[in-house]
Amino acid sequence: MYTFLNFELMMTDSISVNHVGTRDLRANLAHHLRAAEAGHTIFVTVDGKVVAQMGPVGDLDEKPSVEALIASGLVEAPSNSNKQVVEVIFDLPAGLSSERALREIRGR
């Protein structure tokens, strides 16, 4: 929960990512909205899991960067970024169920 003092300190940070539970969000909604308006990103959690994001209104076509997703905890950084991704194309008949297609790909 923010007090007025640490809310002011948070507002002076250049970029801030915060996680807040639903109870705290309800109790201090105005503070969190002011932080979002100031450019901070607030991730709302339920039982410790991120379920929503609040932030400043921006370009709706703008996609979040990988760095921003990693900073938010929504994705993990790759442990080995030197791996080469090999694209494999499978030729499967049309109308195949996904279960059957997976069995065909896996050779079962």
C-alpha cells in the first residue's frame, strides 16, 4: 500500500513497474490511477498471479516490448539465447483434428 510520502517518491521515478493486489487497488484506486497517469505501469494480481495491467493511455497499436514483458514478470528471459530455432513444416491432410494431427506429428 502507498502512503502519501512513498507515492510522491514513486511519482519521481522515471519508469516504475509495480504489482498491486485487488484489495489494495480498491482501497487506493485514486493513488494507483495517478501513478498510471504519470507514466507508471501497475500490474494487478489475484492470489499472486498477474491478471491485469494499468498504465498511461498511449498508442493502441503499440505492442509491449519483450523487455517490458520481462520486467513485469509476465514472461521469463530466455536462459540461452544462442539457440537456433529450426522451423519444421508438416504436410497434414485437411480436416484433421488437432489431437490426430499431434499424434501424426509425434509419430504415434
